[in-house]
Amino acid sequence: MPIDPFPSISDLQAALQAQRYIADRSLAVSVFLALKLGKPLFLEGEAGVGKTEVAKVLASVLGRPLIRLQCYEGLDINTAVYEWNYARQMLHIRLLEASGQAQTTTLGDLFGSDFLLKRPLLQAIDGAGNGMGGDPASAAPVLLIDELDRADEEFEAFLLEILSDFQITIPEIGSIRAVTPPVVVVTSNRTREIHDALKRRCLYHWIDYPTFERECEIVHARVPETPQHLTAAIVAFVQRLRDEDLYKRPGVAETLDWAHALLALDQASLGEDIVLDTLGVLLKYQDDIAYVRGGRVAHLLSGKLATANA
């Protein structure tokens, strides 16, 4: 079911910005269409560029609960969709035996909703599972399927029915269809390719590293106490650092962490010593840190000064 809370793309951008998320127009168009058409949104990009944050901010803007499924290798249906409460079923059987009713018990008595443990995907599909109550339309959550590329390829097959029909089939019960479909956001860091069958069920958008101006806007929105000149210096340094031959380039999340760190250290400007002291905020691999420490900081700072003063 389409959701139409924003009259225009500009209104959506303004709503996201009010939550301190700076979205460029192409991303805003993708989010707008996903809501308007009732389609899942598939976001791909490098780690730390703000994919997960889209779902979090969208839940806040729409006033809906956020249900998050964090993917990982080995994720299966019991963890992601549903599981039977076998301990409770056994206890129920014992009670029936004690009361002499065991002979009249059917499978339907043991495999009903009372014994069903709802995991994130089923919680999102079943409106009663999110604890909201009331109007079903207000209960539909935002479902975040985060870092799908970390899960096994076989797990993608579980998602096809959910993303196309917004329903889940449980053999013992049957199909459970969402009265009001959730808003679905799927993210991937592209550590592997996601199957075309899943992508075809979604609207696709690639989130790239932001431009210098856009990243300055993001820092100003998220860390407003950062002086303007320091913001420009931080962003210019990080953007030049991304051009280096690194195993893992710093994302926007690292830029924001570094701004917080520099403020915590009462730094009003960037110098070689403070950059060397805080490289662990930006870089997460020792080989990258050793590479930058090996005479690259002065070069990056000189480039930073030229960019910031431009």
C-alpha cells in the first residue's frame, strides 16, 4: 500500500533535514518513489555513507517503529523469520497429560500463534507483532534489512516472498499477509553481488561519498558546535584521505566521529601531531594507519589547506 505523507520531493528533503539527515535530490527521489509506489528500497554503497541512517530517520519522520534485521553469515529462518517455542509446547503437553486431555489434542493445538516466536521479518509483516495496536495503518513499521551482503546467498530466497507479496508462509499455519505493508529498506556494502531476483523487487539507489560542500553540510547538521573553519579542514583532509591507496576508506560516519573527537580534545585547528594522534578514529586497519603515518600526513595537510582555503 503506497504511503503519501509528502506532497513533493522538496518536502521530503526538508523533513529529512529536520532530522539532521542531509539527502541529495537523487536519494530523496528514490525514497519518495519507494513510499509513493509501496516498493522496497535497496540502498548500496561503501560502509559509513549513511545507508542505515536512511531507515532510522525515515522511521522517525513517519512516526513509525523501526524493526531492524542485522544480517550476518549463517543467518537462518529461525533467527530472521520465526521459530516454534518448543519448551512451551512440551510444557503444554505435560499439562494436558496431567489433566487427561492429551488424547484429544491435535497438531493445531500445539502449532498455533500462542507457541510462535516472531522474529524481525514476521514482526514486520504481522501488524499485531509490533505491539502498536489500534489502527493497522499506523502500526506498519519501517523494516530495515541491514547489510544483506553479509548473509549467505541462500537467505535471499527467504526474502523474495516478503519483498514481492509482503507475506510469509508458515507450513503449520499457512500464509500471513501484511494488512498494511511495512516500509522496507534493504542495505548492502557490496562485499558480494546480490541476486537480480531480489533487486528486481526493489527500487535501487547507490549512495556515494558526498561532495565537499555536502559533507560540510552534514558535519554542520550533525556536529553543529564545530567551527566553520575546522569543519572545512576536517572534510578536506578526509576527502583527500579517501583518494589514497587504502584498504578501507573512511566514511561519513568516521568524519563525524573525528569532528567529535577533535572537539573533545579542544582542538580549534588541524596540525600534524593531532592528526597522527587521532588516526585511529578515521582508519580501522593497521596497514592503512602505518601507510598514512609514513610521511603522508604532511602531504594531506598541505592539500587540505589548499582545498579549505579555495
